[in-house]
Amino acid sequence: MGTLAPNSIAAEAQDRNQDQVVDGNHAKLGQDDDDQQNQLDAGAKFVLKSKGSWVHCGYHLTTSIVAPPLLSLPYAFTFLGWTGGVICLVIGALVTFYSYNLISLVLEHYAQLGHRQLRFRDMASDILGPKWGRYFVGPIQFMVCYGAVVACTLLGGQCMKAVYMLTNPNGSMKLYEFVIIFGCFMLILAQIPSFHSLRHINLVSMILCLAYSVCATAACIYIGNSSKGPPKDYSLKGNTENQIFGIFNANAIIATTYGNGIIPEIQATIAAPVKGKMFKGLCVCYTIVTMTFFSVAISGYWAFGNQSEGLILSNFLSDGNPLVPKWFIFMTNIFTIFQLSAVGVVYLQPTNEVLERAFADPTRKEFSARNVIPRVISRSLSVITATTVAAMLPFFGDINAVIGAFGFMPLDFILPVVFFNLTFKPSKRSLVFWLNTTIAVVFSVMGVLAAIAAVRQISLDASSYKLFANV
């Protein structure tokens, strides 16, 4: 029987001690994770559950970005023309994909340091200071997301009315009645407890956005090749002043279409470790973005030119007469309505998180009476308020342009590059630093100009505003 050399014994003892240290570190990390989980407020604990995969992340991202506002892209082209429209669409895709990846990298960095940030305002508080999170980023995000809920409710009501008028041209139902019907549907979906619980709904939503985009593109190609469509005119309308403000409006439309505003909350739904998962989800999302945004924008503008309406589906009717079969318009609107409900519920999550944090008790079970009753009441009141605003203000599209300029521009184009530069501190001689700085400056200026153009549009349309108007 052989014997171990003294050095071998010492090495073995050292290895054993190292293993004990590693095991102790793992145990400590596990305890820290448990402690962090126990310290979560009710909003983070119940609404922003971290249980999803990168596939689920792709569903959430696609629903939040690839939404019915993409049907307004041909209208944006009417202010930009072919060259300007395509360039702005490409720049929007590249900058937002880049910006969302930067946010993801910052979130992953803090997660690796043991401080996982779950909300946009958490990022702002940690990186810029508490006042930035509480008084700037938090309110802006709430305004953007709740504004999106109101806009989805209004657009859902308009699509329902379009279906109704198609089947009953002499019907007497008003727009606000359809808005209320859609709001009742939203009222049910709003009770789904957490963001992660929406993963299956958002999978269906992803399929629906592909469906209505294919329908819209097919209809545009059909009408464009037939004699039913208007003569193709791609000239810019209006005088020089209107054309200039039109460019700013178009950029606001494109920015709002690419806008998200809830990247941290979506990444919060991913189970640890989070590294690399958001990038995969973004790849899924932007594959669909490329397929839908460019096909609808190009085919719609090609078919209708500067006659493209704010919602391209409106162009499928000429003086009340359908340019494509009625069943086709009916089907496209149904796809749009159902996806709008999913989009609305996704953008309701930041509001749900705030309400849950205010009224729920994190020490009690999620589905205890103590938490379920205030959850149902607060979420119901939130949806009822959004539905009431949508019914009262059917011109909310103009207001939403202001929200997009003041909200989506900072959240999706400016803050991501600022967060990255302040977190990782790239050299001032590096390309990354100057690229990020350029993006921040350019889109800050564009945001201000877009806001001015949106306010101007409100002042021009103010004379036609009427509460509960049947538009």
C-alpha cells in the first residue's frame, strides 16, 4: 500500500478548504437571492415575476412593438416621400434595436453585481439619482404606457365600429358604445395576475400581428394593381411650412411605432441567469418587425400614395364602397381588434405594478383575499378610467402624438445610450461613446421638434374637437 507525500496531503487539504469556501459562497449567494426575493415589494413580487425564458421575452417584445400603429406607417410616408420614408424606417429599426440592447447590457451588468433592476425607474434612480427616477422617468413611463392603453381602447372601438358599419351601413350605434364594449373585454383581461402570465396571450398576439400585416399588404397590392384604387401620386402635399412640420410629425409617428418604454419590465420577467436572453428575444422581435413594418409601409404607400389615411385600413373603403371583398376587411379588423386587446394589457402592466405596490401586502399570499380584492378593484378602476377617456376624447390620436414625442423619444432613444455611457464609462476616444452621444443629441432635438409639431396639430384640429364625438 503506498503512502501520500506530505505535499500531496497539504494539496488535498487545500483543495478541500477551497471546496468548502466555494460551497459557502454558493450558499451565501443563494441566501442573498432569497433575501432579495423576500425584500421585493408587492408590485415586483406579484406582477414582475422572473419565471420566463427568452422565447417568452420574444413574445412580450413583439406584442409591445409590433402593434396596430404600424398600419399608420404609409401615412408617415406621405410626409417623407419614398426616399425619406425608407431611410427613417431603417434608422428607426437600427437605433431602437441598438438602444434596447444597450438597456439589456446595463440590466445584465447590475444583475451580475447582485442588484437586479426590475423597473425603468429603478434604473434611473441607480444611475442618474433618486429624483430622476421618481420625478422624471417614472411619470413619463406611466404617461406613455397608460396613454397606450387609452389609444388601444379607442382604436379597438374604431375597428369594431368599422366592422359594424360594414355589416349594417345604416346602423345607429355610436363610437363611444363600441369603445365601452372593447373596454369591458379589457376589464376581464386586466385581471390576469402577472406579466409572465401573459406569455400565451402574447404568442397568439404575435401570430395575429403577422396575420393582419399580411392581410393589409395583400389588400394594398390587390388594390394597387386594380383600377379601383386612386391614381398614384407620391408628391408631398401642402406648402413649405406644412411640409416641414409634416416631416416632424412623421418622425414622431415612426418613433412611436418602434417605441416600447417597458424594456426593463420585460427583462424582469426572465428567469435568472438573464445574460444573453434578451438579445435572443430582440432577434425574434425584430425579425417580425422587419417583415411587418416594411411590407405594410411600402405596399400601402405604393398603392395609395399621398392619399394614404392615418390607418391604412380606412383606404380599403372608397365612399363607403369596399375595394376588397367585405369578408376580407372583416377578417383583417377582427385580427386587429384581438391583438389590440393584448397590446393594451401589456402596457397596463406598469400601472398594475404601481397599484399592486400601493395596495397589496407582499407578506401575504398572492391570491389571498387581502390581495385579490384590492387588485380587482384597482385594476377595474384603471381600465374604466382609460375607457372613459377614450370614449370622451376620440381625437386622442393628436394627444398621443404629444405623448409619443415627450415619452417614447426619451425612454427608447435617449436614456438607453445615456445609461450605457454612465454605467460602463467608455473612453471618450472610442466610437461607442461618440455614437451614443450623437444618438442622444440628435433624438433630443427631434423629440423637441416632434413635440412642437404635435402641439401645433392639436391647435389646428381643436375647432373640430367634441366630447363623445362619433368619428
